[in-house]
Amino acid sequence: KNVESTLADLNKALAIDSNYAPALKLMSELYYKAKMYEKAKYYYSKYLQNSEVSLANQQRFARILFNGKEYEDALELTTDLLKQNNVDIYMYRVAGYSYFEVGESKKDTSYYRKGIAALNKFITTINPTKIISNDYEYLSKLYSRLPGNDSITVYYIEKAIETAPEKNELNREAGQIYIRIKKFDKAINSFESYLSKANRTTLVDYQLMGIAAYYGKAYTKSDSAYAKIIEQKADYADGYYWRGVNNAALDPDFKTPIAKDFFEKYVSMAETDATKNKQKLVSAYTSLGFYYIKNDKNTIAKEYFNKILKLEPENKTAKDILKQLK
């Protein structure tokens, strides 16, 4: 009610003078607190146009830009501000975070290196009690994007979780980092922890768990994750593919038809766009071919290896098997 009343009063003031700087600044701050960053940016931008340009004002605007996900603008402003004397040390934090986000969008590793430099400057200068979990999380993400930094990547994501154990989202972030650096056992543990505590989960969460568990050779856990996905989205073809792959890994001698059934389900869905699904179709056809050879049904096996040659005419495995089956 107080906020609504304040907004009403400010709108009245701006109706009289749309460039009244104190009202513009207060409007921006109210919207910022409400996390309505687009409006916060609009009013603060107008405020800057109608007030004295100061270092403090520019620094505030940099924070608004970052929180509004205007990362390139935030980075441009903070890098300019950091060239000045008496700049707020917190601008190194904003710069470090922004370097990561811009690096992600541009796929340019030079931004990650600069982000590491900015955040290291921040955490080595600021009072240690002022360091927050986000600082460690961003350092971990920045280091994970550059080769040869696995140990320090793990150190910082674990430091982030230690600093804010109540932030379950950090377990999810840690899982993704561990996948990136191929620490699959740690990724599995992170996703299991996240999924057990999350109030709400998405299919992507289970997809990430499935990927981590498959590459970590925890095939039963991976299969369970993809089963959860299919349960909620029965038309997700790749879910059947990965259940086939996991069950084939659990039963490499094809003693049961479980993997075969999932691959056949996948094939029935994926063949509608064979070009798009070529790689997985070739993999599924190969597994199905070997399943039928193992079960003395060479005629059906040949059909699958011939299907491979339609997609990949030079596929050596398919050619060699077909020669043996003649």
C-alpha cells in the first residue's frame, strides 16, 4: 500500500514536471527494489539526463543495467568507471559477472580471462566478510570455461556451496560445471542433492541428471532420469533413445529385449526426420542389428544395417556386417 501510495505521489510530481530529478531517482529505486529492472533502468536513465553526472550515479546505473540483464551495457559502463580514481571496489564484482555473461553470448574466451582478473581483484581487496556465494560461483563458472583449470573450478563451486548451503540452485550449477569438466561422479551427487531438495523440478533437470549418470557409467540412474522425462512427456523421442542406450549398457549381450524395445520406439518416432536424427538413428540401427544377430534373426538384422547405409553409404561397420551376413 505504501509503495502504491508513493508511486501515485511520484506520478503526480512527474505529471507537473516530467524531468524532476528527485522523483525520477525515487521511481527508479522503487522499481529496482521490486525487481522491475526495465522500468528501473528507464527512470534512472532519465534521472541521469536531468542531474549532475557523478561517479556514484554512474555506479548505481551499472548495477541496474546488470540486474536488468543488459550485460554488454553494464560491462561497457563498468570498464569505463574502473579507469577512474576512487571507484567503488564493488564495480570489480559487476565487471567480473558481466564479463562472464558477455563471454557466454559472444563465445569469446578473452572475456572469461578478464572476468577472472576482475573478480580476483575484488575478492583479494574487499573485506572477506563481504564476499558472497555468487562471487565464488562466478569464479567457478569463469574458470570452467578455460582449459586446465579443473582443480580451481571445483574449489570455487565448493566454496560457493559452503558459503550458502541453503541455496539449492548452487547444486544444480555445480552439476553443470562438473559435467563440463567431466567430473561425472561429482555431477551425479550434485544433481541428486538438487533434485531431492527442489520444490519444483523441470524436464531439463532430469535431462542433466541423465547425461551426468550416463557418462559417469551409472546407467541405472541415467535410465531412471529418462524414465521420469518420458513419464511427463511421452512424445520426447530422445528419451526412448537414451533408455535404449542405458539398457544396452546394462545388458551388452542382449539377454533381454528391453533395450531393443526402446530403440524400436525411438526409431518409429525419429524416422519422420531422418536427416535431423541421423546420428542417433545410426546408433539405434546398429544396436538393433546386433540384437537380431544375437537372436539368430539375420534377415531383420540386415534390414537395419541397410538402413544405416541409406543414411551413411560409407559406414564401414554396416558394410562389414552385411558381407558376413550374406
